[in-house]
Amino acid sequence: FTTFTRQHKCTRYLDDGHEIFKTALKIFNGLSLKQPVRLVGVSVSGLVKDIHQLPLFAEEKKRRAVLSAMDQVNDRYGEFCITWGTLLNRHHHTGVISPAWKPKGVKRY
């Protein structure tokens, strides 16, 4: 296996998992992969609690209200009970590398 890392420092503070996902996806889409991928990890660092300013525009206020409601539901009922519609197709793969305990072939789902 080959391990390599890429990183990106955002110019502003983020408290939105969807924005973090889009940033990670931008990094991933910029890669030129020569072989299948076994594992992808995303790490977030430099976290600061409650470091945002009040939203100025109605659209941003609505987005923050939606994020807060999603967080409350997911905290109560488990992660990904509610997610963004753009993330619904994230598990549609044609195949994956077989796990170590099943070394033959590709597991399809």
C-alpha cells in the first residue's frame, strides 16, 4: 500500500460539516489516482468553539437555523438521520476492494 496525505487550510472558520465535506471532495477530485483506493480519511484541526459572527443576510440565517436543527436531530437519534440531499448518493459504488477476511474478488453492493 502507498500512503500519502494532502491538506488544505481554510481561510475562514467553518462550523458546517457539509462545507468540510466539499473541501475534502475538492482535494480528492484534484488527485490523479493510479490504483484503487482502500481508505480515505479526513481530519479537522484548529477547532475553536463559538467563533462565528451573527449572520447578516436572511439566506445565511436560514442556513444556520437548518444546521442547528439537523445537529439537534442527529445528536438525539444518531448520525446521518438527517443529511443534505447532495450526500444521499455517497454510497453508490460499482465495487470496492475486498476486506482482508475475504480476499477473493470484489465485493459488490
